[in-house]
Amino acid sequence: MARRNFKVLYVSGEVSPFIRVSSLADYMASFPQALEEEGFEARIMMPKYGIINDRKFRLHDVLRLSDIEVSLKEKSDMLHVKVTALPSSKIQTYFLYNEKYFKRAGLFSDIPMGGDHKGSAEKLIFFSIGVMETLVRLGWQPDIIHCHDWHSGLVPLLVKTRYAHHDFFKKVKVVQTIHNVHRQGIFQSKVFQKYLPEDVFGGLEIQGEEVNLLATGIKYADLVTTTSKSYAKDISHDPELSFGLDKLLLSRGDRFHGILNGMDTRQWNPLADKLIKKRYSTEQPEIKLENKKVLLEELGMPFSEEIPLVGVMANVHASQGAELLKESLDKLLALDIQLVVFGSGDKEYEQVFVDAAAENPEKMAVRNEFSDAFFHQMIAGIDIMLLPAKIEACGMIQMFAMNYGTVPVAFAGGGIVETIEEVKEDQGTGFIFTEYTPEALLGKIQEAITLFGDKDRWARLVLEDMGRDFSWKTSAEEYSELYRNLLG
């Protein structure tokens, strides 16, 4: 007998190419497609931020999804929904919109991110309840609602409280995935008390006077996952690496799983990538050099085939390696390299890197504004990718890099050790430092520079990286089994 095609709704605060802040957006661009290939019917819901261009992404209104009432504790607001297909697929992506909440350019931001606490909290509550009400109006009943990071951490609680006795949601299971345990969605509890009914507010994970939305999602989900087995072990056993969530995660027992990320090898393919200037493959890897020329020209830096170009692509925060990069910067710039930093975040760190680039214009450049085209061109153009984050759930950026023949140098945190094999003699795909110090980072960068000077060995390393299989196939099969076991 044929297996039933279960329905899965994916809820996320970001999905590439519509909006990208972190690697979660890249994950959401490919993961639902991989699960469709495993026999699931997938759809996506996300906020319609004011900066998302309707015309560019062909968003259109759905008449029957207009004027959906979203009831908060003391008032109601109206929700409107736009829809488009996820590029390169037929997956319906629904954009939840209300001008009051989403016309402004800002995304969700919590207290540690320095956000507009009341505005962001109210917006997030509206979005979460809006997901539930949109499903009812749509009449598309998912078997699983799969929530991603803290942006959707309120949804598992809503399923288990306010909507627990609603016929539409009685059989729905909820999965919560952790992509970045450092970002937990911390807000003043009084805002949630103002807008949520007592049965929902009483179920929130509250620490002192602050709500923790990621902890709430972890507590109420039927299944919790994260993006690698190593990361799952790290954050369930170490309070420092889990930022205080280790006991909660450990309490979920066999309901907590780590499954390694994959990547969309159709989108991230240097032979077919329309966003890079010169396409190449393992048959003509030398063409990669042309992308380096283009990138350096765009950055206003001189080109030399003999000088390795090192790139850092990360959110500019201490946990993502900004402090380590700052501590290492002077000695990095003293090496015979060029350096480009691409990312935004903590303004204090941003300014340090901007000032250093201004003082060393031929050796360093900084880009804070995100664009898909630059993102792809940089991955194709740099020789070495430096990943200085103290703990990396898994991410996909090192996979993108290797697929494009860009060699990673990374700290051995989380899923890094599952995706990068340490270079030893003629084996391996990258360089891993195990002590979180400037000295260890610089030591591995120096090893990479030395190998870069040996053109034959470097060429073999580039080909080895480009030949690795980072497709979703194995991971999608693991998720498929988890889903089916959860649904019985």
C-alpha cells in the first residue's frame, strides 16, 4: 500500500531569496524542497516585511485570505495574505501582512538584539496567531507544523493551549528546530501579558520578568531538532554553549535529535550559478580565479594571483566570532593576505572593521549591506573562508564554500567537525583550530597560506572540496523517518 503524503507547514522569520539575515534563510530555501522529494507536501508561512519587494518576487493577493481576524487579548487586528511559489519549486509560500506591524523595514528583534521591544513583541504575537488563523481560513490542514528558531517559538504553545480543542488542530504535531541557540527571543513579559489570554501567557517560559520564546517552543513541541549531532550533544550538556538551555534540552530525552544540514546543489552550483560572473566546474577550476578578479575590482582592491584572499561571512556578534576576529585583526593584516569582511550586527564591532579597512585599503574591505549577488560572488571569489564562530550549529556556508572550491578555516564548534575534514598530507578539505584563541586561529590561517603557496597541492585541495557531496538526500531521509515516526 502506498504511503500517505503527509502535509507539513514550515514557519520561519526568514526565507531566501525573499529575506536573508542568517543561514536559516538558506536552509528554508532548500529544506522544504528536499522533504517534498521524500513524499511530503510542503508549504511555508513567513511575515511580509515592508522591505520585501512584491513585484520582484511576484507576490499576489489571495482574495479568500484577506481580512482574516487576529484576536489579541483586548483587541483584534486584520491580517492579509500574499502568496508566491518558492523559486525553483512549486512550494506555496504565504506572506502574512498587516500595515501597522510590518510596513516598517525592521525584522523581529528582541532585547539582546537591541530591538523595539514592545513593537517587535506585539508584531511577533500577531504573526504567530496569524499563522493559526490563516491555516483555518485556508482550509489546508497540516499534519506537522515545523517551527524554526525563536521567531516561531510561540506557535507550539498556541497549538497546545488556545487551539488545543479546535477541531482543525487536534491531530497536528509540532516540531521545533534550533538553528542558533544563542538567539532565544527574549522580551519583557508584561507585553505578552497585555496581548495574550491567560491560558497562553501562563504557559510561556518566563525567567524573572522576561519571556524566552525559544525555550517556550522547545518545551511544547512534540519533537525538537537541531542542525547537527555534535551541536545537539554540545548544547544539551554544556550551559555555556547552550546559553542556559542545556537542562531543558536534556529533559526532552529521545525527543531531541541532531540532523546535519544539507544544501541545494541546484542553486549552489558554480557551473550553473547566474549570480557569479564566471561559471566554472571541476573540469575548469582555474576559471575561479576570474571571479577573484571581479570581486577585488568591486571592492576596489588590487589583484594578485599570489596573495590569498580571505573572507569572513557572518553576523557581526561576539558569539559569531567578531571578538576573536577583532583580537586577531592586527596580526592577520600583518600576514601576506587580503581580507574581506561581509556581515552586519553589533555596531561597535562593525566600526572596528570599517576603521581597519580605511587604514588598510589595499589589504582589507568591509561590506555591511547584504545582497544575494555579492554573497554568491564572494563565495566564488575568495580563496579561503574563515569561520571564527565559537559554536556553529552547522550552518551551510562552509558547504557552499567547499562546493565552490573555497577552502574553509574554522573553529571546531558544533557541526563544523561533521562537515570539514582536517587537511593532513593529501587528505582533507579544510583547516580546523581547536583552541578558541587568536594564536590558534592565526596558526591555521598560516597553514592555509603555506599550502596556498604550493600551487599543485592547493589545486588538488580545491578539487577535493568541489567533489564533496553536501546534498540534502541523507538528511532528508532522516527527517522523513522522524516525521513518520512522530505521526505513527
